[in-house]
Amino acid sequence: MNFTGVNETDECPPYTCPERSVSTAVYVFLYVCAAAAVLLTVCGNLLIIISVCHFKQLHTPTNMLILSLAVSDFLVGALVMPAALIWMIESCWIFSIVYCLCYISISLFLTTTSIYNVALIAVDRYFALSNPFLYTETVSVKIMCIVVLSNWFVLLFYNTALQYFNGFYAGQVMCLGQSFLVLDEVWSLVDLLLTFVFPCSIIIILYTLVFVIARKHATAIRNLNIHTQTKNTTDSMKSERKAAKVLGILVSVFLACLFPYFVCSILVNVIELEVGSFQKALMLVYLNSTINPVIYALFYPWFRKCVKLTLTFQIFDTDSALMNVL
């Protein structure tokens, strides 16, 4: 995911910003909203992390991917969103160049990691629904943890190489009233393909196949109910279909938040793009990290139960990790 250069006609000097054009009340309101968004992102994803890590029933391969996504979303809320929101409210980068470098590095890494986490979730769901017996035999929590860690390390290496070969550490990062990384045309195309086109193609194709399989399962359930009354089999298939539906909503929202930014990334190489448009598209990507816990709260009963147990401090009880949360 790249911060391609955006044009701004009225660049402000380093570490200074133009006078505010809004009233003090509006200015304070914007900061309150920004603080609320950061708090919701951090706390929501922290609750997911605590739930999956603490309760033994939630130690499943799929939940390891959800945990990885929650960790990346948590770090976006803690390390990226505060600076991004201040940048948007002030209409100028007010921090040091060193902080700018750190902000861009972390943002590039975490947003790319989130994209690939969602892609891995799509692969996992497709494999689980298309080959349930093979999936059960071959995919364990340990193997999924190895996959997750490998994903983080590979993307860390890729983003480090991307920044290094684009002169990131040689001073091509500009923090004059804004913060962005200039990529040449070749690297911009490579990064677009690797961080958007490739993973998003996987997500769209596999989830299309997942919903085709889910429809076949629905037909199979109806036929099964006609001939037999095998409750366990029916409940299991319904559970798989529900999981696919919820994760499908998660993925759809994710793509909706991601798409505007990459449209801006393409257009910025063709036309002069206002920095405000770029900031809004980028902020939409970050706000997806806020939306994900809300989706879990709305559609996952186990998450709501875990939140209740956590907020009432019942997780500190003896053997609380063995509680039934499903």
C-alpha cells in the first residue's frame, strides 16, 4: 500500500500550519470525535484479542486469523490513527520529520498486513467449506500460527524493501504541510498489484466460491431435513454457512473502505489531486479498523459474551479460560 505523492497548491512551512478557518467549538468537537474513534478502535480490537487469547474454546485456526486481524487493527488505532486524525484536523503535518518517517513506515506495514489477513481469512473459509475433512486433518492452530507469523514477517520485509529502494531513508519523504512517500512509476505499479489487485482478487474470487458452496449446503440441509432429522449435521452446516455470511460482510465492508484509497492512488498519477481527497480516502482505510469490532459485536454471540465476561472481570476467576462461550 503506497502513499503516492499528492499535490497541494498551498504548502505550509515545516511544523507550522495555517490559521484555523473553523470556530473553536467545531475545532474541539473534531478532536472529541477523533479521540472517540481512536478509543473505540483500540478498545474494540483489544477486547477481541483478549477474548481469543483467553478462552480455550476460541483457540481455532480461523480465530487465529481473526486474532491477527485484530492485532493489526489495534496497532492502527494506537499508532497510526492519532497522527492521521491530527493531520486531517490541522490540515498540516505538525510533528517532526522523524515521527513522519515512523508514521509512514508503520502505516504502510499495518495496512498491508490487514489486507493480507483478510485474504487469508478468505482462503481459510474456502478451504474449510470446500474440503471440510481435509481441512480438519491438516489445518491446526499451530500451523495457522506459523502461517500468520510468516505473513507478518514477509510483509515486513516487503515494506522495508519498498521504502529502501524508493529512497525513503535518503530523504525523499516530504513533511511540508503533509506526509507522503513518492514512488516511481514502476514501484507504484508493483505495489498496486501486490497490495491491492492480487489480495483483493483472491478475496473476491474465493468469497464468490464460498457463497456458491454455502448455497449448495443450504440445498443439502433442506434435503436432509426432508429425509432425516440429523440435528448435529444440520447444526454444523448451518454454523459454517453463518460463519461464511458474517465473514462475507466483514470482507465487503473492508473492500468498500479500501477501494476509494486505491482509486486515489491511481488518479494521482494522472491528474492533480487535492490533498483533502487523499486524506479522506486514507482515513476511510484506517476507520475500517474501527468498524471490524462493531461487526463482531453485531453478528457474533460469542464475542458479546466474552465482552461481558471481560468487562465484569470474570476472566480473573479460577478456570475462567475453560468457560463455555459458544
